Amino acid sequence: MQAELLKKCTDAGIRMTAQRSLIIETLLESDDHPDADRVYRRAVERDQSISLPTVYRALNLFEGAGIIKKINMNDGKARFEPVRNDHDHLIDADNGHIHEFQNKELKKILDSIAKEMGYEVIEHRIEIVGRRNGESNCDCIQIKVY
Amino acid sequence: MQAELLKKCTDAGIRMTAQRSLIIETLLESDDHPDADRVYRRAVERDQSISLPTVYRALNLFEGAGIIKKINMNDGKARFEPVRNDHDHLIDADNGHIHEFQNKELKKILDSIAKEMGYEVIEHRIEIVGRRNGESNCDCIQIKVY
DNA sequence: GTAGATGCAAATCTTTTGCTCGCCC
DNA sequence: GGGCGAGCAAAAGATTTGCATCTAC
């Protein structure tokens, strides 16, 4: 898994350094969509010498290479996750927890909407903000619940 | 249209001032989803004395009252628009232009996804990033093209 | 060896806040 | 009249940048 990402990096012509691979490792072990500062604090636990600007530079670099994805909760900071099988987010309005889901029907609809407007989908950002309602019989492919 | 928004404000117990109504007017006349600074620059053209903090305070106030909506392009600043009939955004990857659309099927899918995960949809954020592909026969309700 | 990466400090940019004065209801 | 809003200046928080040094290839 980590080797896979490292390969993606070298394929993208990204020079691999101790800091960068530590940042990748940190992201892979984080299942909570950390912001840059949180990535930094986790990384610095293992390598005292790593710095926040390096984290920012690496995250931007990785994002540009399509290796990680920037996501946007409305909290004023960018959050990051490795690009995995494409999924979207449902955010619990009461506690902020992020649930991931995957739904083919949804993607088809997006494609057809874009097509109707003369466009082809390159990417999409979808966040549902929801509130628990008791019943819960998950039929869509729910990847993870944090 | 503007009267309508002003009424929404007073209904929400928002005290109306010259600055606030100027900000509302500015938003209504902007069809490009301006960020706070752009709202400020447009407003200051008409009232030299208005200040940026006032714009921020007003925008936050309006957002809290459900009168305007904050939207999040991945550019690090919050952008705003009056709450109109619910719609979503398609962003042209090449020139950044924002197209708005409305699609009932999409909403139904979101509802059912949330329901399957035990949630009820409170709100959603959807952005499609797309690239023109020549053909363009818009069947979905496209509200505006900027 | 050299282009590119890092750390540090400081700048930049967006957004928020403290405070005093002024205005809406 | 009194509380809430506005402007100003400054703080706070997130992110970026300049520069000297170090390192991967």
C-alpha cells in the first residue's frame, strides 16, 4: 500500500526524501482526513526535525500529482486524504464525524448532468451533511465509518 | 427581489443598517459568487466608508440566518451567494466559470444514500469540475451560465 | 556535482476580535 | 435611551516564500 504510493510518486517524477515518505506514511495511517497542521504534528512525533512548511510543500506537491486529494469542510482549513477508490463524504451535523460512501448511481447522474450541459466530468466534490435518524440499513457501499 | 431578502432579514430579527442593505444589494447584483473581499470592493464603490470587517460580520450573520450560502471552491477563500432555489455548481476546469444546475434525480439519490446510512440530509455541497466536450443539449434545469 | 528539498524566520492572505463611538428601533 | 452595529487597528490562524544549507539522484 505504501509502496504503491511511493511508486506513484517516483512515476510522477517526485524526488523521494525522508520527510516526504514520512508524510505519506502519516497520511496512510490517518483515517480522519487531517489538515496540514495535524499531519505535521503526527509526523513530528517520529521525526523531530520535520517542519510545517515542508508538510505544506509536500501536500501541495502530492495534490498536484494526483496522489492525494484536498477536501473542503467548511472550517477554513484544507484537509487531505490519499486518493483511494473514489468515494464521497457524509458529515454528521452533530459531531462532525465523516462517513465515506460509494454509489454508482450517483456517478451516473453526475455524468449525465455534465453531458447535458456539454461537459465531461473531470472530478467532483460531494458532501452530504446529515443528521442521524435512528434507522440504519446501509445498502450503499459504505467504506468506513469514523 | 431585494425587498424579499430585506424581509427575510427583519423576520430573522436582523437589524437593518445602511451597510447591511448595501451588502445585500451588492450580492444580489453579483452573479459570480464573490468572496468577502470582492463583496467589500464592490460595496465600497458606493459607500466609501464601509469596512471589510463589517462585510465579514454581515456575511456571517446572513449565513447564520440562512439568507446567503457559503460556497467552497478549493481556492482558500469562502465565496457567497444569496440562497435561491436550491442548485449546484459545475465548474469549467479551463476557465473557472461557474454554471448552476438543478436536478431532482440527484437530490433523490442523496436522500436515499443518507437514508441507507441512517441519516437525513440537512444540506449538501456538490461541485462538478468538468471540461467542455462540444455537444451541448441541456435537459436539466440550468439556471444560469456565467 | 547539481538541481532540487529542507528548515527557519518572516511575510502574506483571509478572517476575526477589542474597543470606542455612533445609530437604529 | 440603550443596545446593537460600525470603523479602526490589531490579532489570530492558515499558508506561502526568501534564503542559506543540505541531499537525492
